[in-house]
Amino acid sequence: MKYLMFFSLLALITACNSTTKPEDTKPSKDSSEAATSISTPAENELAYLIGQQWVGDFGEHSIVLKIQQVEAAGNGVYSATGFNKVANNNRPIAGTLKLEGEKVKFDLKEPGDHKFDGSFSGTIYPSDDLAMRGSWKAYKSERTVGFSLENNNSSNVPEKKKEEIVEEARKSSEFYPSAQCVVVSKRTYFHSTPEEYNRGKAYLIEGDRVYVEKVQRNFVYVQFYNEYSGKSTNGWLDTKDLEIIR
């Protein structure tokens, strides 16, 4: 009887010791540290510059510069891509933007595979309607062009009054192919396309006469023959500088 009770107690103790304890479901210190070590994407504080466009004078021409993509690279530096257009030369740009207090420094470079390529550097001023000021330096020459551009959405870019828009539309509607026109302003510049920012170097002066070949919005396409040099120049002229004489 004693032996029977002894073996029963021994069996009970063995069974209790062999019982598997449930796994601890609490996260270990190592796993919690691993979770907090996962990096998060840097905040893009310059996302508001995506799609922004600047316009203004660029030497003897006008320029359009647009930022199309901005991505955070860390430590206040951002990679950026876009394009610029001077006359009929449309070039991609890529480089960096850097936050410096309330200003944004930029360094944007053209590819370098065109003889007129170079790099843009300067500052964007968010507190001044996103004004952009800086300079462009050619890769293959010593040429440098300073510029001060206004943002297209800036309040500093003068908006045309309703009366001016109507008057321009009315006047441009009077022009037609084969019409003979005379220049009534001191100078009117040829444009490579019927857009204001594509102004070239060539121009006509007051009193010059031309024939209209085609009309688009407030521009007319003409060909001018210089009887002294024997050369012809063709391109788009702004109708505000012309009057129809027949």
C-alpha cells in the first residue's frame, strides 16, 4: 500500500513538471527595438514647388523655367527635375534644392550635350511670392546671364484687365491671310512661335510693311523682305504692334 501511494505521488509530480508552459506573447526588448528602428520617408517640405513655373527676361530673350518633380533626399536637401525654355531651345534640368531658413537655394543643371547648355544657381524666396533670382553659367564658354524671374502665380505678375483682353481679341480678329500691315510701334520682335516668351532677336521698326500669311490668337505669321540686304525674315509678330492698311 505504501509503495502504491509512493508511485502515484511520483507520477503526479512528473506530469506537473512535463507540462509545457504557454509562450510569452509579450514582445521582447529586441523586437520592440527593431520595430522602432524602421526608417520613415523624409517629409517633403518643398512639395509645393512641384508644377511651379517662372517667367522673365533672360539676356536678350525671355525664359520659362518649370520644376516638375521634387523628392526629399534628407538633411534639408531635395532632388528636383524640370525644364527651361529660351527662344526655341527647350532643355531639361536636374539638380538639388536646399532649405536655408525661409529661403530655398537651387542648383539646376542642363545635360551638357548641347552647345548652349549650362547650369542655373540662385535662390527662391517664398516670402516674396516665390521670386527666383540667380544666374546661369555656360559650360563651354565664359558667358554668364543673371536673371530675376517671377512666379506665374505671383501677384507681381500683372494680370490683364478685362478691357485689354477684349481689345486684343477684337483687334486680332481683324487680321486675315493676305492682309497688308504696317508696323506702328517703334519695334516689334519676331517670335518663333505665337507665344510671348519665344521672342527672338530680329525685329521690324515703325513703318515697315508685311503681308500676313496666317493668324493664331493675337499673333500673325509674316515674311519680311529687306530690299537693302536682299534677305527675308519670317516669324510671328504681335498684332498689337500692327495696323491693317488693306
